[in-house]
Amino acid sequence: MTRHTNTARRDGRGRQALAGLSTLSILIVLIMGMAFGTGLYVQAGGGLTSGNIPATAPVTHGPMRGGSPVYPEQDIPLRFNHGQHLGLGLACARCHTKIGDSDKAADFNFPTGAVCDSCHGPQHPRPATEPANCGLCHTRLSAGRVTATLRAPKANLNFSHKKHLTAGANCQSCHGDMSKVRMATVLQLPSEASCLTCHDGVKASSRCATCHPSDTNGKLATRSFSDRVMPALVPRGKSSWGAAHDLAFVEDHRGIAKANPSLCAQCHDETFCTDCHAGAVRPMRIHAADYMTTHALDARASTQDCQSCHRMQTDCLACHQRLGMGGGPDSKFGVGSSLRFHPIGWEGPPDSPQSHAFAAQRNIATCASCHTEDSCLACHATTGAARPGLNVSPHGPGFAASMRCSALAARNHRVCLKCHEPGDPRNECL
């Protein structure tokens, strides 16, 4: 008895689902049912019957309009059941006909009235002979007329359905299982967690500006261009690479900023950090306790950009000189003798494995952050009263006869006089 009762209920729901459909519409459902293997067929005298007729999908959420920095408030005064339509074998593109060519988040990808008419009969526009059936879908009516239309402002995202579909994504990849949803809301729009399953820096770019709008300097626009009243766009939840800006983040952000400074730099510039970490506000909070004894490891390995906060000529050099690591009147070639910044043998002999020439050729500006020209001239100047030095040539063999020598001398010959005395035969390119 129970089995027959359940079957009757399913049959009743199936007939109710097709109420109001034209003969052509039922044929469409039949053809698509055969294509998707649902086992649906039309019974003589009308009506849908099968052992696999879908029940009305349960409601997974209450009414929700949204209203966030990413998804603006929307108003959809319609009555719709995704689960029921999918259960009849309809593909997503059957109603969302423009998805395949949609290349912007601003594209209107909702089904149009004409698309609905292909199954539900002509209503947009409605012929004079066709009865009005607006209440089948529209929820706001007055005297039989629709009083409110769908309002869904574009998401504040850079998004292309076409690119995602071409890359192999499907509707479920971003919108989830729609077979258990009636009216879709912002809850069915992609969340950050779902996006990061592909945007991990390997499958797809992990840069925030790939999806989120940015301004002219490349920083993320943390507020909507069209609605300045909306809350600011800040990372929320566990999916934000561990950078959720909650109350604990004030104390924990130092480790995240050190491990992944490029993530912070997508929204913040250096002034945002120095507002707190410079001067008397929090002068030492950016580094761990006793960091002075271990900072050389980070400085050598370039794990962080010291120059973003510190000036090498004032902060680094002044401290190194006070500690005996800088140049002084009795220092050798401008390098302090009590504590060494460079390893033993750094200043020579030439072409040795520890030769400083490799570092100087790679980035002479780094050397100049501590050393003046006198440090270089102590070795590289021509021997003489005016240019005392060790007469160590920084040029390779055959430099005087090379095009490089001629080009440098023609551009600014005074640079050569830094080391060579006037009248020195080596001061002219041969």
C-alpha cells in the first residue's frame, strides 16, 4: 500500500511539474530526457510517468539578497526551482543560453522570458489569445500585472565564464550542486574557498588582482567603485591563505607578512606598515626579540627587503660603525678591524673565490651603501702622489684596446680620472 501511495505521489508531482506546458514543450522534455537517460516518457492521453520522477528539491536556505563588497545586493522577485528543472534532464545551458560566450561579470546571464516561453508557452510577449500566466514565475503582481523586475547588479569581479569553460570547468565546479536548490541566491555564487582550489599559483594565477578589480597603481580596490557605502573588502575566513583579518590578526600578522610579503603588497604599500612600525608607535614590534644578533642572516639571504623600512646609509652604516664594523681612520681599506662584516679574504687577492669583485660587478650600489670612493681608490688608484693606491687594475686583460674602453671614455672621460692621473699612458684607449 505504501509503495503504491508513494508512486501515486510521484506521478502527481510529475504531472504538476508539467502543468501548463504545451505539446511542443512536452516533446522537448521527452527528447532531452532520452538524451540524458532519465527514462521519462509521455503517456497516452498526456502526463509524465516514470519510476524516476524527481521530487521537489528541498529548500537549503531562506531568502537572501546579499550585499557585500563582492556581490552587491540583489532582488529576484521570481518563483523558481532549479532542482525540479535539473531533475527533468534540462542542462544548465538550456536556460542560461549566453553563458558559453560570456566574458565579463557584467554580462546578464539570467534566462530571458523568451527562453522560458520555449517550454512554458508564449508569454513574452503574450498573444491576445493566450491566457496570462505571470503568477507561475513572478511573485510581485498587481491586478494581473508584474510590478517588479529582477535586479542583480554585476559582481565586483573580473570574471569570464567563457575562459573557465574552455579551461575545463563546469557549472558545478563554481556553483555547487544545484539539484538541491530552489531559487538561487548569492549563496550559490563562487566563494573564495572554491576559487582557491584552482587559483593556487599552479593551475591558475593566485594573484588577487586576477579576479578582484585593482586601481591604476596595481593595488586592489578594497571598496566598490560604484558603492562607497559598502564595507571594505578584507580577507575573511580560513581560506585567505591564513590571512583572515580578524581580531587575532593584529598580533599574528608579523609571521604572515614575513612568510608571504607579496600577499600583503597586493593591498597595502609600505606607508601602511610604517605608520605603525616607524617612530615611537611600535619601533621594535616588526622584529622578534634579540633580532639584532641574527639579522645578518636575513640580510645576506635577502629573505626580506630591509630597505623598505631602513636607510642603509643611516641605519645600517651608522650602527656598523659604532660597533666597529665600519670604516675608520685606522681601518684597512675602509673596513673595520674589531668586527668584520665581510668574510676573511673578501677584499682580495684578485680572482680569488672570495673576491669582492663579483659582488661589485653584480650590484655596485650595495657596496656604496657602506663604502665611499676612497675605499675603492685605496686599491684601484694609479700609484703616485696625487693618486696613492696599490695599482690594482679592475679591468680585464686587453681592456685598453677594446670597444668598451672607447665607449666609456667617449661618454665621460672624467670618470677615468678617478683612478688615473693626468698624463698616465694607461689613461688613453689604445
